[in-house]
Amino acid sequence: MKALLFAAGKGTRLKPFTDQHPKALAMVNGKTLLQRNIEFLKSFGIKDFVINIHHFGQQIIDILKENDNFGVSVEISDEREELLETGGGLLFAKSFLEHEKDFLIMNVDILTDLNITDLIEYHLQHNNFITLAVSDRQSSRKLLFDQEMLLQGWENKQTGAQKLVEGATHLQELAFSGIHCVSSDIFSKIKRKGKFSIMDEYLDMMHYERIVGFLHQAQLIDVGKPESINIAENIFQ
């Protein structure tokens, strides 16, 4: 399965590092997030990658070249003209992914020991349209699932804003892990254009597509703030 690594974001929470570098090159115990996640996915047999770039994107291109792509095949989805967010970034990378039956998406600033093989097998065996890795952890935004783990809604815990499937009740709140398996049929279903969040599309699609949560208890760190690097270094050697 081919993997799309989202590495284009400005990483504003990681300032001052991201004043001069992309967040993908933040270091955890001597390795960049980019290298760690390429090697992590490679350990599960993933050898074909699409990496989107924007903020200091040339630095990502350079480090890949210097390290022979860390032993995998890499295609660059170049968003340096305009940052398109996750949904726009996925749509922009369509030419690299549309011929795959399914593909994996992962945010480059996530570090985890999630068993990716289990996630992929669950996605394929259940013929899911989209499979979202989720866990029961603290988050300001929660995805809402029914007893069969079908996506039924979303809630912002700080503002109380919600999006729900009509009539949905007795829902469990889980946090998205930034890792998802996606059918390439998504490209014919996306309604938005330009800059948009893929989660907004998912929340529209949940009314008619099989979008399922894969509940896990793996360790997961969102390396979005300088203090989270220290936490990650205590977990990921």
C-alpha cells in the first residue's frame, strides 16, 4: 500500500524551530520526524511514498536526496505555491494515488507504535471506504462513533460545536490519531476544491459512505509543540 505523508504544514506550534525549517525536520533523539515515519512505515512493508511539501519544502527535498530517500521510493507533491490543508493536499496529490485501490495517509508530526499491518488488514477485510485510527485520549476535538464504530459525528469540546448524523444517539467520543486508510474512490466523491480540511469531507461522506473507526491503544505523540519533543524522546528511542 502506498503512503501519503502530510508534511506541508507551517508547524506554527513548533516555533521558533519552524521559523527556519519545516516541522518534518524536527529532531527526536537524533532523527527527524520525516526519517522516523518513513522508517516506521517501511518496517511494515510500505516502500512507496508521496510526500507533500510547502513550508521550507526544499529542505525536505534536499534531505531526501542526501539520504537516498531512506531506502524507499518517494514522489513529491509540491504545494509550495499554495498551502492547501489536508483535503486540498490530498486532492492535489490525486495523480500519485488515483491508480491505487487503497492508500494510507499519515501526518508527519505523529509518532506512534501503532501496528500498521493490523490497521490495513482491518480496512481491507471490512471493505471500508475510510478507516480512521482512533483512541480514547484527551483532545479538544472528538469524533463520534456508534456501537459498530461507524462515524456518526464530530464535536469541538471547547466550543460545543457539533456535526451529527440525524438521529444518532449513544455515541462514543474518540480522538483521531492522524492515520487513515482511504479508498481511491474518494477522488470521485470529494466536493470541495482549493484549500480545505479532509475531515470536513469525511463528515459529509459519513452520511452515505462506510467510514469506520479503528480503536487502538498504541502509544501516540503529536509532536506539535517544543515540549512534546521531550515527551517523545522519552518514548521513542
